[in-house]
Amino acid sequence: MAEVYDRWHLSRPRKGAEPCTDHSSKTRTLVPSKEHGKGKRWQVRWRDANGEQKKENFEKRPKADARAAAVQADLDRGLYIDPSAGKESFRAVGERWRGSAVHRPSTATRVERALRLHVYPTFGDRAIAGIRPSEVDAWVKDRAQVLAPNTLKSTYSYLVTVLRTAVHDGIIRANPCAGVKLPKVRRPEVVPLHEDAVRALIDAAPARYRALVLLAAASGLRQGEMFGLEVGHINFLRREVTIAQQLVGPDDGEPFLGEPKTHESYRTVPLAKSAVDALAAHLAAYKPKGVTLDDRTNPRKPKRRKAQLVFVNERAQAIRRSAWVRAWGRMEERANVALQAAYESAHADWVRRGRPDGQEPELVQVPDGASMHDLRHFYASLLIRNREDVKTVQMRLGHSKPSITLDIYTHLWPSKEDTTRAAVEAVLGDVPALCPAAQAQ
């Protein structure tokens, strides 16, 4: 029960006590307390849901009465928020959430990095109840100048989740991110690599990695799925590869085997004969010797074992992402040199033949910023070009939902415009024209 007390006067004075000459009236005699004249006179007292007594002082009785009524209403509705709880720092709530959230190891690394680099510098030491929507807006505007749209989206989601946790824990009443909008960014359409560029990348790859690049283009496997592929996951007779794990490479620390990205990422992908032959030749040339790694594919029973990885680096160790970025950069340079030379040769031949129309060669290049993920896009484009449906493409790529597949690749599916015209014409083609015939002059 929230009640208002007069700090300056005794509620149960003893008989014969000296009355207060400052505040007594003809109708009411008040006896001063030891706190008389010290601080704010009116005090609101109540007990929270845990039975702990809370107090707030006010100078004027009407304000104290209003606060008591508001507190009582919140207690009755189960919406009471402890004012002192909101003084907890955003960092403290964020770290509590991060420690209790169930994340995959790779996700946990991204969350820690995003909070540390982009959220805590602005909000980390702030009292969480003091964060305002306008400040979140300002943070979004600032980070939009630094982060790529997708990175900003994921970083913002961590900020929202920490504040939502504070709401659920009864620390704050409302999430200040409500109503805040991220900048609208048009997602560029995926442009698959030209098949000549893919061939050039395969040819430019060092012998140790040639089958790796070919497999990426022929299966659409994610980079971590290929780095974590073991010999036992390849069925040469059925010409297919099973995805049951991925190699996770944290920013700091040793790579380990972890679960695939999503539940749907557990899948079996059929392989073309060229990919199977390349894998067989690779394993004959680079016999797996086993790489000792932590296996966390079963989070409840992690273990350390020797993994028979198909692809390893020159030191027979698991491939690290940072080292692969450098290797990929060198492959890209060699591929573009070869493509440039091929173009110049073809162009010279075209000139010698008198520049026949429609036969001028095209300069194909591996675009700047291309990565292994572009080979995944290339594989998806091959499936779509051969009129595979959305569900099949989703399953081959291991997307969690068909909508993700459509969001990325819908523009690559062939248009059905001509078919729809024919369908309408077949039903409505015999309806008489409504426009009157033109009259002869």
C-alpha cells in the first residue's frame, strides 16, 4: 500500500508534547519530529513486489499524493518499475543478457564485437533508464556513416534486444527503440559471376585449393561448410556431399568444428561428375592426416578429436578465414590477368577478321570485392537458369526459409510474361471488343 507521511511531524505524539508553532492550526495540533524543517516534508512509502520498502520525498503534499496514487496503480496492475533499477548501466544489462543468451559460437563472437565497438562507446556507461529515443536516432545516424547496411541492421538488433531485456526484467517501462527506423537502403540485385570468371578463378587457384574453388561453384556450400568438410561426408558412389558441421574461426582463438548455420543447413547436396572427380584427385594428391580440433557440433558434449578435413593449408592445419582472404586476393589478381590476356587476344583476332558485327569480344573480369560467397550465388544462378523451383534452390543452399531465397534471387527466375498473356487470352480471347467500330467517312 502506497501511503503519504509527514516527515516533519509525529503521527503518534505523546501526551503533553509541545505543539508545532509553525504548522499547527485551530483544527489540528501537530507535534514536530526530529526531522522538522530538514529536507522535503512529504514522504511516500510503499513495498515493492519483493516486499522491500521504498521511499520518495516531496516538497508539496499534492505531488506526494499523485505519486502515491501512481505507485499504487502500478502495483495493482503488476506494472511497477523500481526507480533505482533504472540507474543500472546499459553495459551491465548488456553483459548480463550476453552471458545468458543462447548463441552459436560464431554469433556470440559477432555480438561481443558489435557491442564493444559500436554500442558501448555511446551507451555503455549510461543509466539505462536515461536513454531516450532521440539519442537512439542520433546513434543510428552516426553508425550509418560507418557500417554497411546489413552490419548496421544486426548491430541495431543487439541494441534493441538489450533494451527489450531491460523491459522484461522490469528495469525500464518502455523500449526507447520503439518507433526508431533504420535508413532505407535498396538492396542491390545479386549479379552472378560470369562463367568465364569462375573458370579463371579455378585455374588461378593453387593446386592445393583448386578442388575447393571448384566445389564452391559446383555445390553452393558456404565457406565454413567447405573448410569443415571431412572425408566421411563425401559419398563418391552416390556423388553427393553431406553437410553436418562447419569450421568456425573466431577472431581470437583456435578454429573449431561447430553446428551448421541453421537447422535447414543440415543437408545433402548432389555433385556433378566434374566436382566428384576433382575431389578424388585432390584426396589422392593431399591425403588427409587429421587435424586436432575441438568438436562442438554437440554443444552438450564437446570433445577434442582428429578431424579428417578435406581441405587444409600448407602446414596441414585448418584454414583460417584471415589467411584465406589473402589467398583469395592473389587468386583474383591472377584470374583477372588471365581474363585480360584472353580478351586482348580475342579482340586482336576480331580486328583481323574485319570487325564482324555481333562478334566483338566482351571483357570479363572478377569484380572488386568478390568473395567465395559469389561462387555460392553462381551456383544458385545455375539452378535457376535450369528452371529449378524455389524450394529446390532453398534446400540446396540450406536457407532457413524460401522467402530468404526469393529475397536474394527472385530477379534471376525467368519471366512468365508470355505464358500469362496466353493464359488470359485462352479464357477471354472470344469476348467481343467493347469499342465501337470506326465508321466510314
